[in-house]
Amino acid sequence: MQALLSFDQSPPLDAPFRFFLTAPLFAILAGFFLLWSGPELFASRWTPAALALTHLIAAGFMLQAMLGALVQIMPVVAGANMGRPMRVARIVHAAITLGALLLVAAFLSFLPLLFKLSVVFLGAGLAIFVGCAAQALSGLASTSPTIQGLKYALVGLSVTVVLGVLLAGSLGWSLDFPLMQLSNIHLSWGFVAWGTVLLAAVGHVVVPMFQLTPAYPDWFSRRFSFSTLAVAALWTLAELCTWEVPSDLLGTALVAHAALFAGVTLHIQRRSKRARFDATQYYWRGAMISALAASAVWLLARTVTNVGEWPAWPLLCGILVLFGGFMSVIIGMLYKIVPFLLWLHLQNQGRGRMPAPNMKKIISERDMDHQMLAHLGSCTLLLLAVFWPAVFVYPAGIALMVANGWLMRNLLSALSVHRNHLLKIEQMIGNPAQ
Amino acid sequence: MTQARADRVIDGRDMEPPEPFVQTMEALDTIKPGQKVLLLLGREPIPLYRALELNGYSWQTERTAEGTVEVLMWHKQS
């Protein structure tokens, strides 16, 4: 191939990779943390240890991977170019990494200073990111469900962050906010209005493209992101005004939106033209089943007294959403995004004289499959730990470390393939490969 | 309608990335001035447009009623 495949819309590799390589470190830390805290973590969702673990995954693993993916996906998929992407990535990455660690330390110590510092770093880092991303998207008409979804997801992220800042700020500055009520609103916006809307926006492109499925149905694509945001806003209003019945109905509608996304994704996945599922497809399937299971647990807790009174149901729901849902789908997407970006970079550097290695060789299928089994093991052990914490918390912690250590190894081995190929290009072409 | 005007047609709708991209660029390498390559996809190939621009190609995109994106490409000088 003689043609130059230069995509100057893509930010430098370093911009998304600093986020992608930090994400597994937070999950490994979460594994260590399970070993350190022991079975007490599972006493209630409000224990400092449970709050710290939740934020190691949500504000650590998930946020790193989601922002890294956005830095990359916005220009390539939506044509939304962020100004100075490297500078933004460096500042935001440093701020959210430090902010998430400070927040976890704050939950464990309940030192007001740590809450204040976490508010400063997480709040500032995310404000910068939202500002730059909004600017990049502002000039684009919402011509596709992806562009529309990305815009609404940023609104979801902004509300989640504002609520998080209020919550952590009230602990830092001893303000009198209704913490439990605001926590429920914060997590609903985080999981549904930010997480699920972003996933759906990106899924509209990556599911049909990488899994060879039909497109999402039109009725779903056109309405999902707006409808989710609207229901989240109405539910928040009902919740804050303590209108019990509307709040119950709208809360159920919000959970139904997340379940609908999972159901529609499973439906189109069943019609994939691929003869054999790969790790990404299994990861997506597992994540969607886990999201449906979480929705069922939530609904049961609302309707069956025995389940609703069981103190561990929120933990069961949380593990299904965080580890079974978001962590699974994120790893599944990393296994496509990372090899694709490295392939693209090598293709550019080869300048038509040395083709890039086959994308499937950048991370071997075997390595991805084995890592996926380790992840499945860690999710199973975490679920068992909800029922029998004393027996399963330690194996779950070890399994989480193994699965994410393996993920890190797979990502690093992809970078090693990239580095070796760059050296070959340098030798062949005789000019600097960067 | 577009298909009738193309000398090479690449149906990328059942291909996983980066295959449609690779095949398109290879096809563009082999066509003569005045000839055209048509790519069929289920989505708008935004990165491809920039690569076409950098490599001296013109293109025209149409979306069919069934949702297929048709990108017709040719050498700029032709």
C-alpha cells in the first residue's frame, strides 16, 4: 500500500494510553483493598470500606477508561476535535488520578482535609475535561445517536460531578446536606445518565462495527439518550421534593432505561454475522446480562419485603453493576480500541513501505480469553462474598488482582509489539519513527 | 445509482475494522486516473475522509434509505 494513512484527527497515542494504563492499577488496588479490609466491608453499602471500594472502581477504573476512550473516540467517531489534546489529557489525568486516591483515603480516614482536597482535584480535573469536550462537540449538529448521546452523557457527567462535589464538600466543610438522599441521586446519575448514556452513544458505533451486528433499532437510537436524561431529571425533582409515588415510578423508569439498553444490545448481538464470538463479544454479553440481573435485584428489593429488608442487596446490585457490568464492557472495548489505535499508528509510521502487523496479533486471542476467564472468576467470587463474606472476600481480592494484573500485562504486551515494530520501521526506513 | 458509476466496489458492511479501510486504500492505489472506487459501509467513515484528503483523493458520500453509507472516491486530478 502506497497511500499515507495519516489520521491527524487522532490525538497522539500517549493521550488515551495514559488513562488506559492507569485504569487496571485502580482495580488492582481495589483487590489489595479487599484483602486489607476483610469481611467487614460487606456489612453495609455505607461502611467506609465499601464507599472506598466503590470509588476505586467508579472514580478510578471506570473514569480513567471512559475519559481515555472519549479523548480518542470523539475526534475519530464524531469528528469532534479537542483543542490541545495532549495538554488536556496530561492535566485531567493527573488531577483525576490524585483526586480519586484522595477520595478513597478520605473515606477511610474521614479527615475533612482529604475530602476538601479530593473535591479540588476531581472537581477541577473533570470541569476542565467537560469544558474541553463540550467545546469540541458544540459546533457539531446532533446528526447521529452517537453525537447526541455524547452531548447528553457530558450533561450526565456534569450532574454526577456536581453532586459528588456537594457530598464530599459537605463532609469536608461540615455542611448540612441530606447525604443519603444525595448519594442515591449521585449514583443514579453516575451509573445511568452518565455511564449508560455514554456506553449507548459509543455502542451505537462500536457494537455493529466490531461485532458485525445490525444497527440499533431506530426507535431506540432516536430517543434513548434524551429520554434517559429527562427521566433522571424528573426523578431527581420528585426525590428532592419527597413525592413518594412519582419518585417510585420515575425511579423504576430510570432503571428500566438501563435494562432496555442491555436488552436491545443482547437482541442485536444475537444477530451477529460473526461465526464465533470473540472475547469482546463475550464481555459485552456478560455485561448486559449482569446489568439485567442488577435491575432485577433492584426491582425485587422494591417489591418483595424480605429482599428489601436484606441489608446486603445494595452490595449485590453494586457488584453486578460495577464489576459485572461496567468493568466487563470496558475491558471488552479496550481489547478492540487498543489494538486498533496501535495498528493505526504503525500503519502511519510505515509510510506505505512496511505494513502494520495484523491487528489480531497485537493482543493474542488466547491472552484475551484467559484474562476474561480470570475476570469471570473474580466477579463470581465477589458475588459469593456478598453472601459469605468471611469465606470469599480474600479469594475475591486475589482474583481481582490477578484478572486486572493480567489485563495490564495484555495492554503492556500490545505496547511491546508496537515498540518492536517501530524499531523495525526505523531500521528499514532509516528515519525517526515518532 | 452510485454503484453503476464505480470501477471497483468494496462492500465493507460485513468486515471488521480496519479491513474496509485497508481494502479501500489498496483499491485506490490500483485505479487509473478517471476510475472510481465505491465503499459501502454501515456508518460514516470519518477517519477515511481525512486520509483521502491527505492522499489527494476526492469523494462523495450518499446515505441510502436502508442506512448504507456509500462513499465514491477518485483521484483529484481526474
